[in-house]
Amino acid sequence: MATLARNEFDVPTTPIDRDDDFLVVVSDRSLGRNTPQRVASRLWAPMLAMALIAFPAAFVLALVRSSLIGDGATDVVAIAQLQHLTAAVMFTGFLAVLSAITFAVARILGEFRSGGGLVQESAGVRVQTLRMPAPAKGMLALMMAGMMAVLIPVVLHVVAAAAIVGPAEADLLRSERWFEVLEGIRRLGVAAFLLGISLGLGTIVHVLRFQATHIREVADEVGSSR
Amino acid sequence: MSRDIDWIKRPGRGADLRTGLRERSIGLALGAAGVLTVAVATIGNLTAGGNPARAVWTFGATTAGLGLVKTGIAIVLVGIVLRLWLRVDSVKESLARMKGRTPPGGVRTGDVETPFGPATSAATSPDPLPIHRMARAMWLPALVMGVMAVAVGFVFSLAASAQDPTIVAFRRWSALSQGTMFLGETFLLAGISFLLGTILSGLREGGGEVQEELGVAVKTLRMPTSAKAFIALMATGMMIGIAQFVLYLVGAANAGDPGFVTTAAWLGPLREVGLGVMLAGIVLALHTIAGALGFQFSRIRELIATGA
């Protein structure tokens, strides 16, 4: 049963059964990249730029904090606030660079999808395209989970820095505990991001297996029609 | 290719369709184990209640967990390298039957412009670049050193957590743990970067091999700016990783000096900047791979359409 699917060129696709473990759709033309791959192609560079700004900025904040400590630690509130702000800016950088890596992996998957389709199209056969495999969906889910688990602590670090009002010991201890808790959550976010990247790379293995198999089928079809 | 050190053996032509799947499964299992380790450490963080001994233990467990995930990523990349070689064999065999009739007149050599950047056209496959040789030889030593340093650093973090947080020995073990673990993370990212270099090398060599065997002009992309920037960022990140390790060693040797608190305030962020710079390099390596793939698909279409 033919279905209209939204893809880059709005080409109608039909799901088909293959004898192996690959789930594909067929179409008359290349489907191009899917929506996440198109978004990834646009966003990887801005994310990288954001990371390259955030890392030195965080280091400058750390140097300021270090100089305050070295000067005799009279302004303990500023020192505690800068600890939170340095972590917030640093992990904005990690959020951006890990997003950029995920987008770059998605971009590679887009090249396989788009390029593989165009090769089949130029060979004059019907185009088979892999449906989005489960690991690719896992990559998107883990990226979003990781992003939230880093972004929320980044915001809370800023809130915690603003909440330090006085040099009272209880206030500073509370700030220290907040730092500890937020540190744990953002590290978990980084781990989720990295596992998502693993799943994305695992999807590339899947796509390479499919393309190595299917290009032989395309050659057989072209050979028999000549 | 086999003249140089190369830790990944190219699979034979009749290799199993499942080649690369074992590496993918191992890599993903390591990744899942790493995330679980980090989750346990996060619970430790949530319940630490300002205890510095607990904090140093959770730091060690988290860094070890992240190290496991990175090792998993490296192993999945090995699976990709293996599958890329099988792709070369498939494309070579299939393109011989699909390509158009090659026009007479021989191969035109020299520089050519492509939508993917400047390229060269030659009659034979290009030799691997020195940086590609280095990547193929270095990824495994870097990975092994990374795993070892993370494991040793984790033991140091356990030693620190067993000390009274008010004594000098605690600060010494803690400094050793931080420096060694981040040196390990640096080497793990270097191993991943070298594997990405190995993939780029495989794409260049495999693409050349296919074209040479078909008897057509061997078109090869020149090294793009993004690849050069990738190398620069990776080298910078490695230097920062090694420098922070040396500075932590100095700190551990002078753990009784109150001035070390001042140094530690910028040394911690510095080691994170080092990792961030290496990750930025990895983004550029992936971007370069995407460009190389786009060029290859375009060249395959050109060969099908024109035979040259």
C-alpha cells in the first residue's frame, strides 16, 4: 500500500519486505535527508562555534576566581558565586560540543541516505531507503535526555550563584551542596550524550551493511536489464 | 597499507555480512555499563552531604564510567572501519558492472575542482598521508594508555576517599587521582580521534583503489581545512591534557602548600577545556568524513553516468 511520506523531496514511498533484517521503503527517486538530518546539517557549526566561545570564557572566570583566592579570600561570596558560574559556562560548552558531535553523526547518516538514494536513481532502478532504525531513534532520545540533564543544572548553577546572599557559613555550605548535586546530574547528562553518540555510530555500521548488500543487488538488476 | 603498522586487519572479500556487528555490540554494552556506573556515582553525589571523601570517590567513579563509554565508542568505530573495507569490495565489484562505457583517450591528470573542494586526478591510487599512517599506528596504544590511566586514577580516588579529608595525604591522593584520570580521558579521546583519522584514511585509500581497478581517473580530495583544524585542535587538547597531569603531579608533591588551593581553582577548569578542545576536533573530523562521503557518492554517480 503506497503512502505519502514527508521527506526532503516529498516523494511517495512504499514499505517492502526483504529476506534479510533490513526494513526499507521503495520510491522512484532519492528521498534525500530526513528532518533530523536536515536540522543537524544546519546546527552542527553554530553549536561548535558556541562551544569554542564557552570554553575560554569559563577558563577566564576560573582565573578570576583563582586570583580572588590568591588575594587572601576576603570576598568568599564572590568566590562561591564564581565557582557556580564557571561550571555553568563550562558545561554550556560541553552541551554545545556534544550536540555538535551528535549533529555531525546525524549529518553523516544523511550523506549515506541521500547519496545512496541518488546512486540508485542514477543507475535507473527503484530506490530502496532504510527506515530509521531503532538505534538512530535511541540516539535522538538520549541526545534530548542528555541535553536536559546538562541544561537544567547549568540554569540552576546560575540560580544558585544568585541565591548566595551573605558570607554566613550556612549559606556557603548550602551553595557547596548545590554544587555537588548539580555536578552529579550534569555528568550523567554527559554520559547520556556519549551513549547516544555510540548508538549513532552503531547506526552507521547498520547502514554500511545495508549499502554493501544492496549495491550488489542494484548491479544485478542493472546487468540483467542491459 | 600493510607495509605500515595497522591494528585493524582488512576483512577478506567473502567476509560475513555480520562483520562489524560484534564490535558494535561490545561497544554499546560498554557504553551502557559506563552510563550505569555514572548513575551510581550520581546517587553518591546526591547523598554526599558535603563529605569531601565521598565527593572524591564519586568523581573517580564518574570519570571511570565516562571512560567506559568512550572506550565503547572507540570499539564501535573499529566496527565502522571493518565495514568500510567491505563497502570498498562491494562498490568495486558492482561498479564494474554498472559504470558507463569509458571514453577513449586515457586518464587526464592534474588538479580538478569539485563541489566538495579541490581534488587531484591521477592514474593511480594516492599514497597514504603521513598523518593517516600515524593514525592507523597510534589509535590502539592511545586507547590502551587511556584505559590504564583511568583505572590507575580510579584506584588513586579510592585511596583518597579512605583518608581523613583534613590531612595532607587526602589532598595528595586527590590531586594524583584528578591528574591521572584526566590524562586517561585525554588519551581515550586521542584514540577516538586517531580512529576517525583511520576512517578518513580508509575512505581515501578505498576510493582510490576502486577507481584504479576500474581503469578510470583516480580523483582524490585534497586535505580540507577542516581536517587540518581537526589535527591542530587534537594536538592542542593533548598538550593541555599532559600539562594538567604534570601540574597535578607538582601539586601532589607540594600538597602541604596552602598555595595549591589557588592553583587548583584554575587547574580543574583547564583540564576540562583540554577535553572540550579535543571534542571540538572530533566534530571537525566527523564533518570531514561527511564531506568525503558526499564526494564519493558524487563520483560513483559520475562513473555510472559517464564511465570516466
